[in-house]
Amino acid sequence: MLATINLQPVEFTEGETILEVARRTGTFIPTLCEFAALNHRPGTCRMCLVEVTRADGTSRVVTACETRLVEGDVVDTYSHKVRRMQKLQAELLFSDHCETCSGCARHGACELQKVARVVGLDVTRLSGRLATRPVETDASANGLVFTPDKCIRCLRCIEACRQVQGIGVIKLDHTGTNAAVSFGGPWGESETCIQCGQCALVCPTGALAVKDQTDCALDWFDDPAVTTVVQFAPAVRVTIGESIGARPGENLQGRIVAALRKLGADCVMDTRWSADVTIMEEGTELLERLLRQKEEGTLHGHPDTMFTSCCPGWINHIEKNCPDMIPHISSTRSPQAIFGALAKTWLPKTLGIPAERIRSISIMPCTAKKDEAARELLKHGGEQDVDLVLTVQEFAAMLDRRGIDLMSLEPAEFDSPFMSEGSGAAQLFATTGGVMEAALRTVSALAGGPDLGRIAFEPVRGLATFKEAEVETEAFGKLRIAVVHGMRAADEVIRMVREGRSPYHFVEVMACPGGCVGGGGTVRGIVWRSTLERRQNAVYSTDASMKLRTSHENEDVVRLYRDFLGEPGSPLAHELLHCEYRERERRSEKPDYRTIESAVELASV
């Protein structure tokens, strides 16, 4: 089929929108609410206006994201009429938009600012004339903030919450100029939100953003009475580069170590070390469950499925939305939480640093990690083990504030193997399937299975939403495992467990697309998910390049058990490295989005 865009003939197939064809053929059309990664094109912003003349001679201005191209159409994306209408539409968006840009989380990377430049906007005419929404920021959540008057009602956040997580906690209240995104009350009191941060990643403005705690970290770095102990997650080293123009997936571990020292960190350590500890505890827990099932005769007829517990978004989902699954969750803490507990016990004992002086800081790809650190069930003596969590976004901003150019720094090594020696298995924690592969390397070795530490276990690799595999072991026979990411996909496995149909012995779940490399605290915006494969491949190549590939062979982890914990699953290990989960109390009896969605069948058009 043929049409014309800006006097250039274009070929297209039936059903393609004007915007899709324009992008494919290299014609720029400004957009704001449209989000291709979610197939989201509500047409609410009206910025993608174009003028279309049909074969019958009729002409009209339409939204390119919603309008399908028709044989013989003549499209003009930049006529005087189109430009005038786009500018007016941008003015209307600014008429009730907060313009404190200098303090906005999206300053310099705001899609609304970009659109204003594209249309040549003069904001003096209607700017701020129609301020009808609340201006007070909702900072009640531990990891995220919502500023209502920065919202442009693009509905991307609503779509991300529904499509990726299947939760639908975000909704649009009211109509017209009173329409506003809502969480049904203070965000921090939401009965269903898991704090994954995917909504903030897709937000085109600064309406939804990570809670900025960089000032606290800078204060501690500069305080001589404080000993700062910093850990950074496996995913951080392959995700931060995109915020400074490096290649997607480039491993900047050495430069991160150097930057943290330049910032004033006293101890720079690696979460990969505690990920190896996680495998020792979770692997031991899995082996104990398998042994019990073998003795009971249920191992292969009706396996007692065990879920991983590393992802705090997943744990929030279980406690808030699926509390009947709590008995199936591993009691092992996440690597961040394990490191935090040992930073306040094992570290001061070994290095002779007073525990009360230590401030434990973690740098994570995840907004839900902020929520995890504040959990009452993870505190010791009423104090947080991890005192502060910074996301990749905050760390990048902190470097910028201090004038530190990450790419200009000479890579540095960790101070010593102490709480820093990590395996390739631990590096795999950064991506979906990685925790499973890391666990299988150790569990298979201990259960008389194949040596998985020297090969890539392909069945659990890649970005497929759901993966399953089998591993043959001497001690337990054939073990069935599964890997999922995104709560919508996880809910399918939960349904199988509820109905007694689950064939799986062990299931890994991560909340974010691609796992931690797609976490809510990583690089944000219109490139959402577009570089996940390159980030994931960097994780795999880092694992392959490491001499140490399995958690149980990590000498510094062996030392931890020999000199402090005793053995995996010991009473002290349980006190410090395990936790319990509790059902979150519900105040409302109203059905949530998940309940309504499961009960309604939409007719096809």
C-alpha cells in the first residue's frame, strides 16, 4: 500500500498507524503520552498532530499515534496549521503544570521540556493559569515520590502497572481538568503497590520519581565520626554507564570503586559476596525441603514448591496480594539485607571498627530495596542493618553533584577479598534466571548432579517472561525448576501452586522486566527495556570471564562460616541471615484491579 508523508512516498501495510510508518521511514513526529514499548497510544497529549488529506480531497488534523494510514493518504507533519495547533496543545499542558524545573528529578531529561523546545513554545501566555490540582508532594512511600502538579495525564504509569505487574494500583480519578493520577490514598499506605518503580521509569516528567537521599550519603561521607561501608549490587556495574553516555552494558566496576573512594567512602565492598552467602543459605534451605519431601514420598508426585526471596518487590507482592504463598517463600534474606546484617556484626568483629560508628550504604538498581531496608522484620535492636539505599539514578546524580567524571577515573580494585570476593554465580543475580543458575551450580554439586559451574545453563537464560527446565541429580532424581519475571507472569505460577498443579521444586521470581538490570532505579525514560539484552549479555560475559564461578567455592564465604557463623543454616545464620514474612493488614474490602480483571472478559473488536 502507498501513501505520502511530507511529499515522500511511503509503503505500509494495512493497520499501521501514521506514527509507526513515520518512524519506520525516518520522519520525526513529536510525542508525549505514546509509549511504543507498552503499545500505549491513548492520544491524551495531542502532541502528535498531523494534517491528512484523503483521496476524496477531504482534509483534517488527526493524532498520528491513533490514526491508521489509508491508501492514497497525503500526510503533512509540519504545516503551519499543524505547528500552530501543536504549540497551543503544549501551552495547554503547561497551563496547569508545575514549572519548578530546577528542582525536578527529570530536569534536563524531561520529555515535556523536549516537546516545548520542538514546538518553539513561549510559556509566558498560559503558563500556570489553570492550577487546579494538589501541589503537595506525596513522599509517604519509602522509595518513591509523587508530585501531582507535574503529571501530564499520559497514563503510562497506569499501563506499566497493569501490563508488567498485573496489579493496577494506579488509577485516573475524575475527568476534564480535574483528572488526576491516584493511588487511592497516600502512596506509602497502598495495600497493593509493590514499590517496583516501573511507573517512575516510564513517566515522561518528574511526577513519579525515586526518593532522593543523596544529601544524607554526602553528609555521612564528610563526617569524620562516621565509618561508611558501601556495597553495590551486581547490576549496578552494568547499568550506570548509560546515565553518562557509556555503552549499554559496559562493566564499570573498577571505576565505581574509584568514584566511591573519591566521594569519601571508608569501605567499598561488593554485594556479590553476600549473594554467594545467599546461595549457601537458600541452597541449604532448598536441600532440606527436598530431603523432607523425599522422606515423605511427595518429591515427584506433589512437590512443595519453594520460591526465591531475593526480590523485595516480589516479597511485597506476596505479603500484600498473595499471603497464602508465604509458606512457600525461602526465609533467606536478600544479598543486600545479608550484607547489612554482617556489616554490623562480622565486619566490626573482624576489622575492629565500633559497630555504632558504621553507616551501611547500598547502591542498588531497585526502588523496592529502599522499602526493604526499612522493614521492621529486618531490623536488629530496632535499628536498620542497611542504613541507606541509593539507586543507580541517585548515584549518578551524586557523582554529577561532586563533579566526578566516572569515565575519566582509573579503575580501582576492592580493598581486599574481605566481604568483596564474589563469584560469577553471584554476578548472575543481576538478571532474570541468574539466581536460579547460581543456586543450581551449588545445589547440583551438593546433590550429585552435573557440574553446572563451568557451563552456561541456557534453559534459564534470556529475556523470556517464563522459562522452565529440568536437572537430573543423584540424590533427588529429576528436579523441575522455573523462572519468571513480572508479577503478571508470577501470578500464573502462584495459581498453579494454589490449585495443586505445580510440578516445580524451585521457582525464581523477579518483579522487574529482565530482573535487576531492568530495575526501577536504573536509567529511566523512553529507552525503557530497549537495552535490557545488552545489559544481560554483559552479565553473562562477566560471569564467563571470572575464575571463581560457584558460590560454595568462594574462600571468603568459607571463612565467614568457619570463623563466625559455623555452617549454613546454623542458629546464628538463622538469626542474622533469615527472616519471616507477614500478611499486610487490609483496611478495605473493595475489590482491587487484579480481582476485577480476572472476573471480566472483554469482547474482541
